[in-house]
Amino acid sequence: MVSFSSRLRLCRQMFRGLNAKIKVKNLEKRLGGVGWTFRLVKYLVKKYPQNQFYLVMGSDAHAERKKWRKFEEIESLVHLIVFPRGPKSSIPNISSTEIRQRIQKGKNQ
């Protein structure tokens, strides 16, 4: 897996200049560096109770949700937005795992 600092840098580059309301934070690191989504969701909901949160994921990740740590808790705290994946989808059929593997191999396509 790509290091936390590399992922943080890539995210900041990607969102730079898009919208002043979008902020890329290092909360994962502040929460111990373990990338469990439920920990992050729980923290955000507690810290910002006035906000509504959405978890955006592909249908492939949603199909694997039983393997996630405390997914039922995540569903109780945020709204899910599930995008279709696959050949009939307008969204490119590539997973985050594939993207990380391509980055590690120095491929950009």
C-alpha cells in the first residue's frame, strides 16, 4: 500500500484549487494511522454533529461490505452513495487497489 504521507500529498494535489470548502485533512493519522472507516466516521459525526456525512463507494466495495470492520455502525452514522461499477457504468472500472498498484509500478495509464 502507498504510504499515508504519499496518499495525503496526492489527495491535496488532486483537490487543490477545486473549491475552497474542500479540505484534505490528516485525520487518519491523528486517529492512530489505522485506516478503519468506522473510526473516521465516528470521529467526524461526534466532532461535527451539525453536519450530514456521506460515504461514496463503488458497488464492488459495497458488495464486500460484510468484510469491513463495523459496517453496520457506518451505515447508522452516514448516508451511503453507491455508484455502479463494471462495463455498463459510465465510471471507469478501476479499483483504488489497482490505482495504488499502478502508482507503485510507476504506471500512469
